[in-house]
Amino acid sequence: MTEETRRKAALVGAFDRGAPTYDRLGVDFFGPPGTELVRRAGVRTGQRVVDVGCGRGAVLVPAARAVGVTGRVVGIDLAPTMVELTRAEVRAAGLSQVEVELGDAESPLLPAGEFDAVLGGFVVFLLPDPAAALRGYRRLLCRGGRIGITTFANQDPRFTEAMRRLAGHLPADRRQWPTSKQDALYATADLTAALLWEAGYRDVDVTEASFQSRFRDVEHWLAWVWSHGARSLLEQIPAQRLPVALAEVTPVVEGARSVDGDLLFTTTVRFAVAASPG
Ligand SMILES: C[S@@+](CC[C@H](N)C(=O)[O-])C[C@H]1O[C@@H](n2cnc3c(N)ncnc32)[C@H](O)[C@@H]1O
């Protein structure tokens, strides 16, 4: 197994194990940016949309509401539990315009030219070759179809420091988490815009917005960390080191305590939307 394959399997495995609580812990983190992405991408009634790396539906569900019953939304995810739970939820919600399938966001096996929009909430930067994935999404789009993706422009400094401290407990050969060799590709808004331009998109628009997330206490924050991609970091810390590692992050997380008693984290999200000239 190559390092890249191992990394991908570890990440998707972590998302799969985190799926039952992913975005279901009462924390506004993925939901508001997902709704905003659908709005900024200009998704309209009757359109056909693909949501790559759909997770628990933070983008998928607002997209389904935007296209309505005359539209169609296909969500794909590589984590089977994400697919199973999200499919059950959209069915229970009566969103008959939605399909949720197991699929790889690196190169979705979907028909060419049949979609008005490809959306990806916090996923493209997880892929081994984001530029190749973005080029590939143009195949799915009809002439003038649009792409909309989100990345993290800035994590809350306390989150970054907590992750840095946790990463210090990883086995020596894995300490570069959470950075990857792809991070330089979208480190700034200009680089994100260039990535889309070079992938063949036009009318590229990149903007950033900040969102606040509240946690009751450190336990709530930690349950949230176990529920998303950072879980892959926690899982790679040797079990006997974990209590020490968690004790090290507690004062950092406590530093986010606001006057109203909650822990308050601010995350800046980058929205990139563009059109495919066809
Ligand atoms: C950070 S979550 C984002 C989920 C959702 N878009 C949202 O905004 O909440 C990333 C999602 O991408 C999925 N994922 C990671 N790599 C993938 C790949 N190669 N193909 C498809 N899904 C992938 C994970 O399983 C996870 O559900």
C-alpha cells in the first residue's frame, strides 16, 4: 500500500466511524457554510446537482430544497456509513429528488454533461490531487454549469493549537498532520482562484466568511473532534498516549470560554464558485 493509499483509507475510515455523530452534535459548523455554498453557487429550481463528499447532507439537503421536486441531486461519498445514514434521512424527509450513492470524489462515475452544478463542501482539499478532481468535474457539467466548493481559510487559533499539540503525539513518521503536500495549492484565496482557472473554469469568484461554533464544554468539543476528519489524527495517536495528549489540549480549548459560558470557536470559510464554459 502506498503512503497516499494508506492516508486515504485512514481518512475515509475515520469519516465512516465518525458518521453517526458527524454534524449531529448540535454544533453549527458544517450546516451554515453548506447552506451558504448552495446560495452562492446560485442553485435554482429544477436544476441537476452533484454533491461530492456529501457527508451527512450539509450541502445536499439545502441543494435539494433549492432544486425542489422538479430537480435532482446526487450525493456521493466514499464512507459507507455516511451514505447509509444520509440516504435514510433524506428518504425520511421525503426528499424524493435526492439519491445518495457510494462513490469516489476523485473521479465520480456519473454521466457526462448532465449536471448544472457540482458542489463540494470541505472535501476537494482532502483529495490526493485536487487539481485533477476539479478538471474532472467539468466533464459532468453541462455548458455554463457551475462549480462551488468550500475550504477552510482559517481555523480558530485554538483549534489549530490543539491539533498541533495532538500531532506531537503521533508516531514520528506521521507528524506532518494536518498539513499535506496539496495544502500549498489553496493556501490563499488567489491560489484557490488560480486552481479553478487552471482547471478550465471561468467567472471565478472566491470570497471568505467567518462562522461561530459553540460548545458546552471540553467534552462536547472533544466529541465533536471525534465526529469529523480530525478523528483520523486521534485514531493514530497510540492508545497509551491519548490521555496525556488530551490533557494537553484541555487548557487550550478552555481558553475559548466566552462571557456567556460557552466555548466559542470562529472559523473562516472560503467559498469558490465558477462556471464551466463547456
Ligand atoms: C469534511 S466532510 C464534508 C461533508 C459534507 N460535504 C459537509 O459539508 O458537511 C468530508 C466528506 O468527504 C468524504 N470523502 C473523503 N474522501 C472522499 C473521496 N475520495 N470520495 C468521496 N467522499 C470522500 C468523507 O467521507 C466525508 O463525508
